[in-house]
Amino acid sequence: MTLSYIRPDQYRYPSRRSGVFARNVVATSQPLAAEAGLHVLRGGGNAVDAALAAAICLTVVEPTSNGIGSDAFAIIHHDGETSGFNGSGKSPASWTPARFAALAAMPETGWESVTVPGAVDAWFQLSRRYGKVPFAELFEPALHYARNGFAVSPVIQRQWLRATARYGHFDAFRDTFMPGGAAPAVGETFFSPGHADSLRAIASSRGEAFYRGELAAAIEADARTHDAAMTRADLAAHSGFFSTPVSAAYRGVELLELPPNGQGIAALIALGILRHLDLARHDVDSAEVLHLQIEAMKLAIVDAAACVCDPGSSRTGGDELLDPERLRALAEGIDPDRAAPVAGALATDRGTVYIAAADAAGTMVSFIQSNFHGFGSGIVIPGTGISMQNRGAGFSTDPAHPNCVDGGKRPFHTIIPGFLCREGRPLGPIGVMGGHMQPQGHVQLVCRMEDFGQGLQEAIDAPRWHVDEDFGVNLEPGFGADVARELEARGHRIVTDHGWSLFGGAQAVLRRGGGYEGASDPRKDGCAAGY
């Protein structure tokens, strides 16, 4: 009998997961990375060390969504204080609006979509401020899998297979990620020796190799070969920065997000609107609840698309967008029986990993890392295993828009780490990776837990809705047969040809008693693990 692997979207039977309850927990989208985090915790590290070790490992074992050339964001609670970190990079200094003026939209692949990657700097800055173990120790699990190989898991393999059609014409991508000319099969061992060499150089130099050393030189050389703008000076000028999260209260909790240039404020706007609507009087999965949530989210998405940009270019402050009276007025304008027409343009994102980690001492981390579109730009620096993100695609080419492309500027970012507090006390990290599904996912998880009393794993397992790029509504299987029909009657355009992975992947770790509950999304390959 030949062993066959069922595609993840064709599983015949529902799976039931329980949360993981422990004093130290790591949850992420690939089990080997979750174990990497636990390995560092057991070795004397804290939750920050665990999150970073998992993130570094994910560049190896989930290259379909992130890499050394990614950006990263984080919210950290440590020693009684909660802070954020923005690890997004700027565009090359020589970019100008004129460079892209003839284009209706920014390029999504190639060097013209690449901004300075910020993940490596984020690893080092967070390790230096919060970590307990030497920086180089964080790389040990990733180095092991890069050198000795790892077995490719099913969800990641399917993403890899789709990526070969998008990126297979790039020589260095094909040489690095298509051994034998194809994506590896499920269970096949994949080796990445160039990736190991790059990680070793980053570990030993505390990140300097990437921004000012031999890897920076390799990046600049490949850019020059392709007549691209990225230089070593652009890389050397990079530094992520710490920031204060913004928040919104909802029922019994407070949701924290990072301020723009990320889209986390969209989740806060939507919850601020929903705070004035009584969802709990309806059934949790009813058309009435979905309609109100979708209408609030549409308003929030339009706000984010119009306003989120580099902090230095912003024309609208978060206080203005989150003004309580404004949010009340928006809520009062929602028709419970009719969908409102909207217009706007949204950024897609199919390449992100998220890690939630917490330790017995009370340190908690919400960490997200992304190449943006799968493997990103398709640019792989030859011989290094470094896939470069395509965050430049997040810019607008409209000169009147605050997010218009220019030199030395951070673009609109889809990736957002979330964090919950209750009664002023930290509750824990939550995240839902996947483009503009991310604020939508944050809203749905919070509403399920706070309006309807669902447990963490139950809220993650539950079916989701998703407002797509042109404001069509996607419904995941699991809602009642009449829900789509009732939403259509209210004027929503229901989309039925969506992809199976459209609804994101959640990970979360929340306080429970003297420890934590960790939960992981069955839509991904990952798990929550603890001890």
C-alpha cells in the first residue's frame, strides 16, 4: 500500500484540540519552532529568548512565510512594563515618487519591491534589552535544521508548491528553494546550507554581518547586478525602534496594538464601534452578529487604508481615529438590516509567521515576522538562503496619499502583534497571521471570548469571515447554511471561490490561574507547547 498525504483543505474529519496548560508556553505555526522556543526556555532563557529562537528557526522551517530578509514587530510585557517594537525597514534612499509614477500600483516582485529588512535588527535589539541568554544561543535550533535538514510539513508544503509558479523564474530562488527543480514533497528532508552560513555570520557578529558586513556586501552586489537601488548605506542606516502600544477597551478586556505604520489600529477602531452594539443578544454564529462585525470592520479598513503610513508622513493621529464620540457616531450609522457601500484598496499578504510566548516569571511576548507575499519579492541573495521581503508593495503610487512611495520611508504594514489586558493587568499575546485578515481575526477572537464566553482554543477553532480586497465577504465552512443567504439579503456580496488558507492562522497564550493556556490554529501546521 502506498502512503498518500491528504491535502490540508481535503481532510475528511474535524479535529479537536485542547489548549495547552503550563507555566511556560510557546505557540507558533510550526512544531519544530515551538520546540526551539522551549529548548531555550529550559536552558535558562525567558519568553523573549523563546520567541526569538522560534522566530529564527521559522526562517528555516517555514521559509514560505518569512526569512532572514523579513520585517518584524513585537509587543513585550516584562518587569511590569509593556512596550512595542517596530522592526519594519525603510525604502532605499534613492527611491522617489517619479521612479514609480508610470505605474498604477507598486511592483510585487523583484528588486523594485524590496525595502530594507528589519527582522535581524529586531532580533538583536530585543535580545539586548530583554534576553537572558547570549544572542548566539538563540540560533542553535535554526542552525541544526538548516545544516541537518528538516521534514517539510503539509500546510507549508502546499504553500511552497504554489510559490514555485510565482517565483520559479528567479534563478537564485530556484537554486535555493527548488531542489531538483520542484518544491519538496510532504515529509521530504530539506537542507539549507547557505542559510546556515548566513545565520552563523549573523549570530557571531550580533547582526552586524547583515547590515554592515559580508552579507550586506552580498545584498548590495545582487542589487547592483539587477540595476536596483538598495545599497550598503541603506542597510547600515537601518534601526528599528521601541514604541508605546495603542489600545481600545472592549467589554472586560483591553486590546493593545502597535501604532502605524502597522494596521493594528483597524482592530481598535472596529472594536470601538462594536462596543456600542449589543452582539451578545444574538447567536454567536448568526447572520445578525456577522453583519454588525463586518460593517464595523469595513469602516475600520477604510480608515486604515486612507491613513496608515510612515509615522513621519501621517496627517491623522490615532487619537482622532479612536475618538470615542466618533466611534459612537459610526456605530449609530450602521444599519442592522443593510450593508453600506464602501470603496478603497487593501494590501494582501500571504506570508507571515506569528509567535506567542510566556514564562513563569511573567514575561510575555507577541511577535510577528513576515516576508509579505509568501517568499516575498522572489529575490534570494545567491548562496545565502536570504529571501528578501517585498514590503515596498505596501506603498501607494498616488502622490496625494500619505503612504506614497518615497526614499527613506516605511510603508503601510499588514503585520500586527496583539496583546490583551484585563483590569489593567496583562493577560497575554494573541495574533492572527494573514494580511488584512489580521485585524479582522483579532476582532473575531476578542468578540467570541468577551461577548459569547468562548474559550481560547474554541474561539480559534471557530469558523471565520473575511472581508476581501474589494469588500466581498468570504465565509469559512462551519457557518449555518442560511447565514450566507441572510447576509446576501442585507446586501453583502458573498464570495465562494476563496482559497482554503484565506482565513489566517491564530496563536495565543493567555493567563490561566498560576500559569497559562496556549492555543494554536488547526489551519496551520503548528502547535502550542509548554512545561
